[in-house]
Amino acid sequence: MAIEFTKMHGLGNDFLLFDAVMGEPLPTVMQWRALSDRHRGIGFDQAVVIGAPRSADAAASYRIFNADGGEAEQSGNGARCAIKLLHRRGLSRAGELSIDTGAGKIQGRVHASGEVSVNMGEPSFDPRALPFQADAAEATYTLVLGTERVEFGAVSMGNPHAVIRVTEIDSAPVARLGQALQAHPRFPRQVNVGFLQIINAGHVRLRVYERGAGETQACGTGSCAAVAFGRSQGLLQEQVEVQLLGGKLSVNWPGPGRALWLTGPAEIAFTGRVELDHRTLHEGSH
């Protein structure tokens, strides 16, 4: 089995995109892991599998797989890459299109500058939406990780996020705390962990330890969750610039009852073709 793919990235957060073929199984968990290997495979943080639309007004649908082979509900940068690719295929109208996803339908817009905006819906602070095991929704939660008490906010952007506010992200223990919180049993489906440094009401810095991928150069839904958390605490304004390791994203959220928009670049790195080992393909694989 061969896959014709497009490699894309949003600020270095990179993706393998390809079209699902009717009747063909998708790669197995082990094949996803092999493909994501940056030395022996193609290398990516997540894979986006594009399929036929499930509703009349959508241009396509997609599923997202992490580098470890697990399926994810949503990806802000992955969504923007898919929107850019479908736009290049002529599937948008005046630069706008919608896509069916596992987290619901999303709308996207490709600007004349080439940047892509995506409507990420309304953030949810209900712990059941992540899911996170808690008796009730709280502004912040505290868990003990080893000998350390960690305070964080919990936000769903269609996928689960914990946001930890820090004074300086350069020295934040991203790998240690990110890995420990990501796998905490009170997050039954694990969680993405953001480390948020607020510079001022319109500018933040962020590092994200992503579920199934580790720390990435940029995280779209992580940026959305961080700004939503900061807004809920009364610390951020409606329009916020998010500085990540790979560059800047823009998040706009007017507040409760309104949709959040994420804007930034989405670039094609290269296209290619890869052969998969038929012996490890089987019915029922992801």
C-alpha cells in the first residue's frame, strides 16, 4: 500500500496529510509511529487523514492521529493546514470552507496574505467536556505531582487542555510536569499541558507538552485554551498574540457564548509517496 502525502506545518508544528481511500485500511498504531519517526520515517507531530464530507455544506472531513498512533479529537494547527490544502484544491468559496471533524464542524478562512483563520467554537470549562474528574467546575484545580502541588485551569477546545500559569516559560519544567500531568488518572483520556506566561493583556508566551507527541514548536488548540483560561481569569483582552517556540499565532475570543478564532500561517513543506508494509495492515486498525 502506498500513500501520496503532503507535509505541512504551522509554525513548525508539523503534519502529514493524505486522502483516505475507500476500502483501504489506515495505518496501524505501529505504522503511525514508524512514519512519525524523524530519522527513519517522514516525521510529524500529527497526521491528518482527509475523507469525504459527512454533511452537505462541508468540503471534506478529517481524522487526526498523534505521533504515538493514538487518535486525537482536534488540532488547531492541523485544521488550518487542512483548510489551506483544501483551498489550494479549489474547494473553498471566496476563501471560506467548512470541514466535518470528530469534534464537530469547523469553519475556516484563507486570507489574501496566505494566513488561515479557523473557528474553533466556544471553549468549555466543564470538566466533563475534557474529561477531567472533578465534583464541579472550578476556576482552577490543584493536584499533587510527586512532592509538588500544581495549580492549573482545565479547558476543552474539542480536545483536553490543562493550563499552568508560570512566571517564566524558559525555565518552566515543561517535560517533567507536562508528562506527569498528562498521564494523571483524573484525566481518563490524558491531557495536553500548556505553560502560560502573561506579558501583558494582549501578549503571552506559551509552551505546550502535547498528548502523544511531547513538546511541540506550536500548538493551535493549546494557544486557544491558554487565552480562554487567561480571559476567564480576567487577565487577557479579546485579541491576544501568542508567542510560541515556532512563532506567533493570534487568538480572538469575545467571551462566553461566542466562538473563538485562531489565525496564523500554514505552509507546505513538501509532497511525497511512502510505501507501507502490507504485512502489518489489518482490518480494524485505526
